[in-house]
Amino acid sequence: MRSVAIIGVGSTPFGKLEGRSLVDIAVAACREALADAGIHREKIQALYIGNFIGERLVGQGALAGVVANRLGMSGIPATKTEGACASGGIALRLGVLGIALGLYDLVLVAGAEKMTSASTAEVTAGLATAGDEEAEMRSGLTFPGAFAIITREHMARHGTTREQVGLVSVKNHGLGAANPKAQFRKPVRLDDVLTSRLIADPLRLFDCPPISDGAAAAVLCPADWARDLHRQPVRVLGTGHATGPATLWEMDDITTFPASVRAAQEAYAMAGITPSDIDAAEVHDCFTTAEIVATEDLGFFARGKGGHAVAEGWSAPDGKVAVNPSGGLIAKGHPVGATGCAQVYELVRQLRGEAANQVRNCEFALAHNLGGTGVVSTVTILGRL
């Protein structure tokens, strides 16, 4: 298979993007990525776009074809991917495979979601479809409730403290404050987190990501073309895509997500590196505890030590591995279909030396996207070309 590179990235700001439709923001991110790559739209041979609940929240189906048409690319194959909150990561994976297998030479991938125009109840009901409706979600379980259960089990099993969980929010809000794309641009203190409004005990408001609008995109090409097309291309070293149990009751241990572990193993093997080689990672902190679990599943820290790691500063920008230097979902925002591509946008900028919270000597970076309570995960490893 051919090696693949990223030669252009684009992203809207994340937040409440009033007056802008789902199609509008997807098109904006794609145009920015094309401009960054210096590639004319007529050169693109395929489009993949991740979106989770556009049909439900804004009544827009056939998103990939609509976006392709709006971009002036009508006629090319255009595919929408859906894998809950991992929809954007899946779109990227399919774009990479299309080039690696020689089907295409230039591919545009994107992720987009428009959420703030719907009510909180509508968004909550839409997000619940990422779980097994018949087997679990019909009971009334919500994702804040599910991750509250996971939090309590992690605390009981591994001795993780409520303060350690809250420090994830402190870290990520502090980093988000410097990111011009982030929805939340204000640092918080630990006391702010621990006294914010209770959502699902023990999780509070600042343990949760905001409802967001946003889109991100990337242009892919064969790695051996990349130097001729962009001054700072980034190579896709490895990708992984796996599934896991769709319900909490099917999991042997609810403090780990098998899909994340499997996807990471696949990506590390393809890249030929280990977790200790990663300098920066954007992981799926859909709740504060989710970041702690992810850092363990991805092999950055030993099982049960993720909470201790954040308290000791091991996941800070100057720590052992910089985790969510963008501010993560907690501070940057979580427009669910866009998140996977937005993580890659941030890491490409890290590897170029252009990030808002630049990690020193960043050579290897990892993006981790998770759907539901671990029903699907993608992992992408990037490196300098």
C-alpha cells in the first residue's frame, strides 16, 4: 500500500455559529483546507464527510453529496460516514485507505455537526442513539449517567480521586483559553469544577463538553507527492479502527474501552512505534473521566494511573505526553461529527510548529476518536514527513 500524507487542513471556530447551516460550516472548513493545500477543487477525486445526527437535529440528509455540489465538485464519489462521535475519525480513515490502495490520488475528508439550533432535550435524545437503544438506552440511561457510573467504578477500582478527575477540566480549560478555535476561552479553578452544577453524580457541568457547532477538514495525497505540493506535509503513519461492546452491562471492565485498545494496537503496529514515542495526543475527552481512561487505553500511563498522571502534570504540554493541548472536547467543544477531523487539524498544526499551545519538538502525534460508551473507536498516528 502507498504511504499517505496530509497537505492541507481547515477548521471553523467551535461554538454557537448562529446564522450558519450545517452545509455552510462544512463547506467553509473544506475551502480552508483546499486553500491551505493549494489544491483546486477540480483536482479532488473523492470526498468523505463524518456526520452523526444532522438528519435528526437539522433535517439534512445526503450531506456528502450536498457539500460536494456546493463546493463545485459535483460528479465525484461523496460518502457520509456515521459512527456516533467517531464519525469524523472514520471519514479520515476511509480517505487514507482510498489513497493507500491506489483508488485516488487527492481526497478531501471532513467532519461537521450543527447542534446549537436544537433544544437540549433534542440534542440529548439524538446523542442517546449512539448507544444500544433496545438493550440499554431505553431504560433512561444518558451518556452523562453512563460516564458517571464509569467514574465511580474507576474511583473504587483504582483509587482515583474526585480532585484528579476535576484536574482534567482545569488543564483543558486552561489550554482552551489560548486556542482561537475553542468554544470556552476562560481558565477555571479546581473549586469551580467541583462546585459547578451537578449533572450526573459525581460529574458536574465543567466535567462535560458543551453543545457545539463546527466543522474541520483535511486534504490527503500520496506521501511521495507531498513535498511537491506543500512546504510542510504531515505523514499518516498508522490508523486503527475497531468496535467494542455497545452497552455497559456487556463490558467485563467498564474502566476500559476494548475498541480504543484494539484501534491503538493496530495504529501503533502500522506506524512501527510505541506509546512512549508520542509527543502530543488529542484524545476523546467527552467527559473528564474519558480522558483518564483514554490515556490508559492508549498506553500512555499504566492501568489505573491516569488520574495520578494528570495530577502530577504528566499529561501537561511539558509532561511525558501532551494530552489535549487544544483544550480537548471539554474546552474546545464537541460538535460530534466534526471532532475526529478537528483533532487531526490540531495535530497537523502541532507537527508544523503552528499550534496555539505548541508542544516542544513534536515529532509524533496521535488522535483518538470514540463513539458511544466504546462501541467504536479510531486512532490515527501522524508524523513529520
